[in-house]
Amino acid sequence: METHKRSIVKSITFRIIATILTFIVVWAFTRDIVTSGAVTIVENLIKMIAYYFHERAWLKITWGITKA
């Protein structure tokens, strides 16, 4: 088992890596820093919203939940 603090730090570092990779991929295709930055920001916002709804949907699914 790991601490909540460790899980939070892992989530933050993963999000940073994913954001940097998105920027690099878009820049590789467009060679435009402004476009790359805009796509990266929009992509992160959309993914945060999608994650929220994904989590809320999973709260309604009882599959895989065991009683203590």
C-alpha cells in the first residue's frame, strides 16, 4: 500500500510527462510553438473534464467492488 501523498505526486509527475509529450508531438507535426501550446492546453482541459465524467460514471458501476 502507498500513501495518498505518494499517489498524488505520481499523478502530478505523470501529468507533467504527458503534457510535455503532447507538446513535443504537436510541435513535431506543426513546427509551430503557439499551435503546440494551444493544443496542449486544450487537450489537458478536455482530458480533465473527460476524467471527471469517467470517474463519476464508475461510481455507479458496482462490478469489482467487494464488501469489507
